[in-house]
Amino acid sequence: MIGKLTGRLEHRSTDHVMIDVGGIGYLVYCNERTLAALPATGETVALYTDLLVREDLLQLFGFTTLLEKEWHKLLMGVQGIGAKASMAILGALGPDGVSRAITLGDWNAIKAAKGVGPKTAQKVVIELKDKAPGVMAMGGTLAQATGEAEVQVIETPGGADGAAQAEALSALVNLGYAHGDAASAVARAADTESETPTLIRAALKLLAPKD
């Protein structure tokens, strides 16, 4: 299994790139967001990868974070969601947007992806909602995974539900929310919720922009 590639960006197209690794060119399919985040042709690039194996096909899909790769694998596990639809969802929303949409049950956001109908979008939310908190807690980037970036230490709240609050806080910080704002939202949500999934959903609602 090829889990990560690091090499020179040899060529880019509308839906894939070629990465030269030790003289071997790997074709890696990426969504629009990932393609836009890649360096210029000729520069060094690193991508997490997932290999799709079929009888007549081998395809590599590339991602800039483990969070994005994990969502791709989970989305592919939903009936009706193939590689093309998964990449469309991630391209439209990004991994953080997918995390928020599924956690909040916002199937309309999933439906906004090209080629994804309302019934399939609802199925995605229903089947993956319970898995969202664990995926969100992963977060991280290539730099963090390789020790090249400073990882923020999150203090664990005290009390009987301290573990759930810590997991919810970690998930929100990994989504990009400021530590103070996330901690405040989790503390407020903890007044009525005690389980990690419901804590995250309640905190996200508190953090959502007010009209």
C-alpha cells in the first residue's frame, strides 16, 4: 500500500498530477482544493495517498492532510459514493467543511457537491455522523505528522466528563477554531451535553456565525 509520496511535481492536469519519485512517475488524482494548494511544477511536493484497486484499474488519490484522506476512505464506504463523488464532496467543502456538515447533519451542504443527489447526501450524513467526532479529533497536517510544525497542547478540562470535553475541544481546534473560543463553547455545551458527539454538535452551533 502506498500511503504517502514525496517527490518532484513533474506535471499537473485538471484532475491529477505526476510526481517523480526516484525516477518513477506516479499519477495522483486530486480534487480542486488540493490541486490549488500544491506548489509550482518542478518543486518538491508531499501528499498522503490512498490506492484504489480494481480488477482493471489502479488509481492513486492524493491529499494534503490525514484528515482529508480519512474522510475520503469513509465517504467511499457509503453506498452510492465512489471515488469521483468523494473527491467532489471534498473539493466542494474541504475536509473541515465535511466534518462540520456531517456533525451538524447538514446534508444540503453535502448535496452541493457535483453529482451528489439529496438521497445520497442524506445517506452520507446518517452513516457517518457517529464517526465524525473521531475523525475530527485527528486533524493534523503533513508538517505536524513529520514533526516540522509545533502542535498546540490542549489542556484537559476537569470533572466527570473531562475526557469527552477534551476530545470535543481537540476536534474544534483541529477544525481551525481559536483555542479560547472553542474552550468556551465546549464549556457552555457541557452544561447540557456529556457525550463527545453531542458536545461537538452543540459547540459548533454556538460557534456558528450569527445572522
